Amino acid sequence: MTIQLKEELKALDQKHFLHPTTSIEQQQAQGPAAIFTEGKGIYLKDMEGNTYIDGMSSLWNVNVGHGREEIAEVAKEQMATLAFSSCFATFSNEPAIRLASKIASLAPGNLNTVFFTSGGSESNDTAIKLARHYWLLKGQPERQKIISRTLSYHGVAMGATNATGLQAFRDFTNSHAPDFHYVYNQSVRHLREMIEALGPETVAAFISEPVQGAGGVNIPQKDYFKEVRKICDEYGILFIADEVITGFGRTGKLFGMEHYGVVPDMMSFAKGVSSGYAQLGGVVISEKIHQDYCELSKGTLMHGYTYSGHALACQVGLKNIEILEREKLVENAAHMGEAMLEGFKALQEKYSFIGRVRTIGLLGAIELVKSRETGELFQSYLSPIFVQETMKRGLILRTVTYDQDTVVFSPPLILSKAELDEMLRILDETFEYVRKTIVEKEG
């Protein structure tokens, strides 16, 4: 019966389901890699009964782990009383009000007012539009250019796509939006040069992830964002922090920017705010920007999503944050991230084809190289083969192959030492397999 059902679902999937960020060719040839039916803790189970460690928190987002019944209970209760009501035209609901207040109390510095969205792409699109609208209100309509970093990822909505430094995402479609520009990843000097070349009076905002996720878990140099903040202040440019991946404990602090002692003017969030139990995101703006909006805006704010301030999603967000705080999961992410780095370093000593390793909280990366000395990569990327093999052994991971050959990690923040040890055991076994079957043959 299970085989018959699986084949039925495979055929339906291939015919009717256009998957996000997926090889259509692979889907049509092989069908779904797995059809998941259950999640519990750090584990996912497929319809064949196979169990996997969710080493990516699915999409960097299931921070409190799978199968949280207390979240399901509050969702059921909220759905039975008020699942949704519009927040347009000053209408409101208690979960949205409470969650906005809670996030404002947690956000760094003077970030104090929340605009809700359904996810990260919408959040970054919103931040870009709010920044440009701000300068319109301030009588500086020429400030419309957005600067981001190479290897950055900000989403797939139109504005977010064009702010993304990873060119493959921009090349997916044609007719790119104008006024988006990209600076070298760690170069403060290049940022200043770019601003001067564009004309500071034409630049609306600089947007950056505290730690780049999809670009390879790239951790910035210690003082990079302090220098960025100084430059933005010098030229009167808004600084947007994209905390979609790094927010709500992922890096071992509640928000990634807290590592650098920097407060942005706007902060986008999603993913960990609800741990994926409901579609939720948003943008937090500074008290200064909000006050200027209140004083200068005379008409309707012509931006809003149907599900902005969705009552059910906001109630889920409140319960999710309660769990993060009650179980001290931010602290656990910091502690287990240190242990994960120790494990990575032990593997690095054992296998010569492991290049740089890094973690910040439970966000990590292992680079695969032919030569540590030169950084030369193998002729064919190893990481896609590697993650196929870890999945066979019960561990789901992800690759990054934009001018690199990297395996990235983002396990749920509930990760225990025993569960980490099991992850490391699978990695060790897989590295040994790759060494014997591929690396030694390539010489």
C-alpha cells in the first residue's frame, strides 16, 4: 500500500507541483527526494519510515524544532476564535498588537515599530520600499539607489531579487530593476567608493545580512559593520539589517547584529520568528523613522499585504518566542555552536580536503578543497555528492557552490550534545566514503 501510495504521489508531484528552488529536470526524472510525513524535535520522517536529522532546520527556520504541540494548541484556539481579520484602514487584532510590542521590546537599540509580512522576501521588499518612501517624505526623491553585497541573498520578490548579490538569482528573469548596486563582500573601502561614485545624495539604503546564509555562511570581520554604520551615518544613508536567517537566536544571540554592537535603521525578519509553524515575517523600523512617518505622512501608506498582521500567525509567533525564552534556546545555540566548531575542527585535522570551517551559534559551514594552501577546488564539486551521501545516512544538509564548494549547517536550536555527536558521526563516515571513492582517485 505504501509503495502504491508513493508512486501515486510521485506522479501527481511531477505533473502538478512546480517546486521552489528545485531542478525541474531532476524532479521530472526522479520525483520527490523524500515525501515527509512527520517531524519531531530535530528529526523528519518520510512516508517510507526513514528518519533524518534535519541539519538545516528545513530552510534555516525551524528554530524550536518540529512537532511542538503547544504551538499547535494555540494555533487551533486562535483559528477557532479569530483566524484572520484585515489590518488595513487601522483595523487590528490583539495577537498582532502583542507580537509587535514583544518584538519591539527585544529588538536592538531604538528599533521600535513593526510592519508584518508573510515571509523574508516580502520583508526585504518592504524594507526597500519603506526606505525609498522615507526619502520621498523627507523631500529627497533622488535617494532611490540600494547598495548590497556580493554573495548576499535577500529573497525572490522583485525588489529582494534585485538586492541579492548572487547573480544566478537575478539572471533567473530578465528586465532587472534599476538602481541596485553591489559592493565586494568585506570591503568597507569599496562601499565608500561606490557611494562616492553614485553620489551620496542618490543612495537610499545599504542592506546586508549580519552573516550571509545562502552565500556560504560568511562571517564578517570583527569591525566591518561598525565601519559600515559610520559610513552610512556620514552620508545620511539608511542601514537595513536582513535578519531573516540570523534573527531569533540562530547565531547564539537573539539578533545577529548584536555580535557587532551595531543598531541598524531597519531590520527585516522572518523564519525563526515562527519557526515555520506559520508564514510570518516583518520589518522593524527605528523610533526616528517612525516619528518622521507620523509627522510627514498625510495620506494612506500605499503598501500592505493581505496577511500583514495575520492573527493566527502572530499568535504562533508569540508562543514560539515564549519557547525560545523559556528553554533558553539562544544560549543553547551559542553553547552548541562552540561544540559544533570543535567537531568540525577535529574532522578538518583528519581529512586534508576539508578547507576552512566556521560557526557562529548554530550556523556553520565546511569548505571542501583540493588544496588548503591555494584554495584550489576539485574539478567537479564535491559538496552535492557529499550531501547526497549524508542523506543516505540520515542527515539532511545543503550545499553552496557559488565560486566555492561548501556544505552549510543550520540545525534546530534545541540540538543536544548527543544529537550533535550523531551528526558528527555521520559526517565522519561520509567524509571517509568521499575520501576513498573520489578524493584518492583524483589524486
